[in-house]
Amino acid sequence: MVSPRLKSLIEAHQSDKDGWQFFPVEILNKDDTPYGTYYIWGVHRLVDAIDETSEGMKTVAGPVDGQHRWTFTGAKGPERLKLKKSVIDGLNAWIDFRFQPGAQIFVSDVLMQAMQDAGISFVNFDTRWSEI
């Protein structure tokens, strides 16, 4: 769920390649008076961008054969976690459909930096990835 301020920032970075929607949710106080409108950020751009040479990833459910899934192994960091630049170029937010646990939103460095520069709080960037 995102605030109106974060929604505006995300929308300002949207490209023609991105795929997402916002769904308004009215938040109420305990006494049923309106608190405000927040938004569920539904990212629906699915990609297969995790590079097989990523040392920080391991397969779940067998070998890298097109039916596999990825999960973390060991330390997390851009030297061990790699994304295919050719797949994510021009995207600002996406979901890698092979990544477990599923439906984790990946954001571009540009969007992440914009969030940090704007002082957006309560956003947790779990990992940093490199693009190859």
C-alpha cells in the first residue's frame, strides 16, 4: 500500500514499458471517520530477468531448465545478485516470475533513488542487484 505522495512519485517515473495499476483504498479511523485514501500498487509486468550466473541465487525445484524457480543463498549484494539489463531496460518496477517468494516487487535504481531523495519512509529495500 502506498501513500498519495509515493503514488505521484511512482507515476512520474512510469515508462511505456512499465505495467502497473493503483487501486484506491479508503482508510478509516477507529471511530469510522475518514483517515485518507491510500493505494494498493498492483505491479503486473512479469519478467524472467535473474541471471543464471548469480552466485547469490540457487534454484528451487531442480536445474536451470526453464521450469526452475530462484531463491536467495548466502550473502546478498550486487556482486552476487545479477539481473539481465536487456530484460529490465526501461522498466521502473516489475516482478520476476521465477523468484521465490513470489510477487516481490523489483524497482529500478532510478526509482529507488527518487524515493530516497524524496524522503519516502517505510519503504524497505531488501537487496541491491547489479545489471549485466
